[in-house]
Amino acid sequence: MMYLSIPHPHLSDALERAYSNFAFDAPQPLCLKSGLKKLGASLWHAGKAAGRFLGEAINAQAEARARDMRYSRTPW
């Protein structure tokens, strides 16, 4: 009787079918090492892009400050 009241975590038929089709049709088996390697490479590229963006923003602010200082020091 107690066994019938415990919910079992089963996938629905459609989800199970989709998962099995994905797993069996994959050209390579899923590998944790290659997945982590791809994730690390993606994070590395994202970090480099964010660094470039911040560098460009800082340079743009410095150039704007320099331009402002140049034109605000007029003799009249």
C-alpha cells in the first residue's frame, strides 16, 4: 500500500522518445570532458570580449575628458 503512494520520477513518453532519439542519433557519445572544455573556451572568449569592451569604454572616457580639457582652457 505504501509503495503506491510514492511518486516515481518518470519522463513522459514524448520526452523519453525525444531523449532517446537525441542520444542514439548523436554522431559522438556525450562526454563530460569535451563539454567542460567547450564551456571553458566559451567563458574564455566571453571574458576576452568583455575585457575589450571595458578597455574601449575606458579609453573613450579618457579621450572625452582630454577633449573637454583642451577646449575648456581657452584664453577668453
